Amino acid sequence: MSSMSRRGNCYDNPAMESFWSSLKRELVHRRTCASRSQARAAIFEWIEVFYNRDRLHSALGYKSPVDFENQIN
């Protein structure tokens, strides 16, 4: 039995499934990396630069996470 489906597992919820789907659709399936380190760097850049700062999120009223946080503070 897989541990991914146990109750309380933070990787087994709709928000994480949406995140992984976006990562695969917007980065992984569009790019070929020559090495693991290149893939790691591309994923880090996608998350930290694009996903958190520029990408609009419907759950946040079509704002980026950074803009949403700035609005609250």
C-alpha cells in the first residue's frame, strides 16, 4: 500500500495535485535537460521566479502569490 494516500499526507490534496500538474504542463513537458543539476535549476527558477512572483493564481483572485501577500500586509 502506498503511503501517498494516507490521511494527513500534505502531498495528497487538490492544491498539491494542481501544483504538480502545472509544473509538469508548464515546464517539464516543454523542456529537455541535459543533467539533473540543470533540471533542478530549471525547476527552482520556475517555482521561485515564475510560479511565486509572476503566475496568476485563480485561488488568489488572479493575483500572484507575492502580490496577494503584499495586499494583505
